[in-house]
Amino acid sequence: MRTPLHPVLPTVDELERRARALVTAAPGVLRLRSVGESRAGRPLWLLSAGRGDRQILTVAGAHANEPVGGASALRLARLFARRPEALERLGCTWHFLLCLDPDGARLAHGWMPEEPEPSLEECHRHFYRPAFARQPESLPAPGEERAPLPESAALVRLLDELRPVAQFTLHGIEVGGAFVMLTRKVPGVARAFRETAARLRIPLDRHPSDGPDWRLDPPGVLVLPADHGARERDPSGFVAESTWLYPRRYGTLTVLVETPAWCAPAVSDARPAAAPQREIARVSEVLLGQTRELLAVLDGCEGAVAAVPQELAPLRDAARELIDVAPSIVDSWASEEQSAYRGHFATLGISARRIPLRAAAMLRRALARTDPEAADTLANLVREWCRELEKAYDLRWVPVSAQTGLHVRTMIDTARLVCATGG
């Protein structure tokens, strides 16, 4: 008999409901409070465990398409509710910001893979990831003419209040491999992370495309150089101050933990690439070629694009930004020093397909009312590109239990190592 499908990742409302249930069950250990509001007035909930002197903060839901962080936060909070002595041994109070972008999460509602047979195409029917300036972990750079998002300001206030010894930010990429980013090297953290990923059978991204200014410690680890400034640069060229880097003034270690929903074993391939420059040209043409297909669709429906309803405009704007930055991403691939290993080019190949796939998925949703014909064309592209991605990289679904396990184990191991050295 076929096992029925069921969603396994909590919605924003379910995060609050489950957090309240945990507090009710363990009132002496857990407590819940609002630490701010989103742009739409939704509360930002902070679940806190224990009463130790050291402060640790976990940030979940910074990106709308990455709901697994909230599930991981609840999983660790549930562990503390049952075993408060684990907190006492660390001598810490552990705080969980359950969803930093609840507005984005609402717009991405439905991006919740169903087990045991998740569909990459079905998930992309609900895909949303905000434009760079609408992502709460990105603070305005000095001189930039925009105010911090309310969510960003709330997180900065919280960091100023807590001055944590460690800040964990939990992420979940759609396709690829696992990796971790550290704002300073802590002996033992990289080894513990790699051992956990191996136990959970999650391939490591040998050379992630994120963090172009970070120092690579292969496989799967990026460390911020000691002389790095306060700004974070995306491979597209977007530059902003970052809430990852903000609490360095307090000596805080920030750890970004990335786990894939579908893993691609090819990203961990340590064999030398035969012709690196040819590989760069190949993946660049994939990105530019698929971007041209999207532009061809948009050229015939300028009026419909302009008439997208206000509530769907963030989808349109994020998609257009991805299309616009594609050439600069290709330029960065061609100009920056590249790894000579096959795994790196698998990572770039996935990125070359993921960027236009995200754009097509969001444009399909945005144009569903104003130009159904264009939306159908885009739906066909989403279907075709999902199949190409699955076939090209032999994708394997990573059970949510393993995704959250990587987050939770990495947080616990890192906290032990940081607290053992006095922060």
C-alpha cells in the first residue's frame, strides 16, 4: 500500500502554535515573547530556554524558501524541554527567533515538501525568495538610501540586548550539498560538522558558490578572514551590511548552517576537472541561455507584467532581479579564481539552473491572473528545468529528519566547543 503524503515543515502559524504548546508543557524551562513586528505587522516570536549566564541565539526563517530552520529550532527547543540539564551543562540561555521573515514565509506558503515522495516541480509551484534588499539579514550599506527593514532592526536590537557568544542562522538550499560558514575559526567545529553530515549521508559542498570573499576550508567549510569588513558580497555583486557580521563587536561567533532539501552527490567530487575554463563557459551558457528564454516570454507581455496585483509584486520584482543579475554572476565566475575540482563545477552548474528556475517559478505565480497564457509557458519551463536538474545531477531527497538533524547536531557541537573555551 502506498504511504500517504504529508507535509512535514511547519507554517508560520504552526511555529507559534507548537512553541506555545512547548511552553505550556515546560513552563519552568521555556518562555515565549514577541521581539518586534514584520513590515505587515506580524509578530516576531522569540522562544527562550534556560536561564544561564551565556546567551546563544538561533535565527530561523531568514529566507522565505527555507522553512526547515523553524523545524530545526523547534526540535532543539523540544530537546531542552525534556532535558534541561543539557542547558545547565552549557551554562547558557538559548533563544530561538522562530521566523525572521513571516511575511515572506506567508507568500511562500506551500513550499513544504511532502514525504515520502516529494516533488521538485510541485514545490516550485509555490516558490518565493525575496529580492536582495527585502531579505532581513541584509542591512543597508553606509550611504545606501534605504532604511533597515523592521525585521532587520528587530534582530539588531536583539543582538545588542543579548550580546550572544554564538549566533546560529539556519538555512536550507533547494538543491546541492551541505556547508557551514564561520565568522572565525573554532577548533573542532569543522570536523564535527563533517562527521555529522557523513552520519546523515548528506554530501558536503566541496566549494560553495556563496561567500566569495570567505576563505575556503574544503570540504564544506568557509571561514571569514580576520581582516574582513562589515559588508557581505553576494556572487551577483550585491553588497550590504549583514546581521551575520554585526555582532562581531561583541565577540560573537556567527555560524551559518546550510542543508539541502535534495542533495547532489556530484558537488562533493574531489577529482580534478579536465578543462576548468571550458566548464566555466558551459555553465555560463546554461545560465545565460535559460535567462534568454525567460526574456523572450516577458517581451510579449510587458503590460501584464506591469499590471501584476500589488500582493504578487514581490514575486515579479524578485524574478526580474534574478534575470538582471545573471550577466554579473557569469562575470564573477569568469573573473574570480576557481577551484579545479569537479565538485565545484557541479555546484556552479546547479546554480546556473537554479537561478532561472527560481525566476520562472515566481513569474508564473505573478502572471497567473494578468496573463494566463504566459503563466502556462512559464509552468512548462519550470517542469522542463526541474526534470533537467534531476537528471543532470542524480538528485536524492534528504529526509527532513536528516536536514534538521544536521542543524541541531551542528548547533549543539559548536555550542559545547565555544562554551568550553569561555566564549
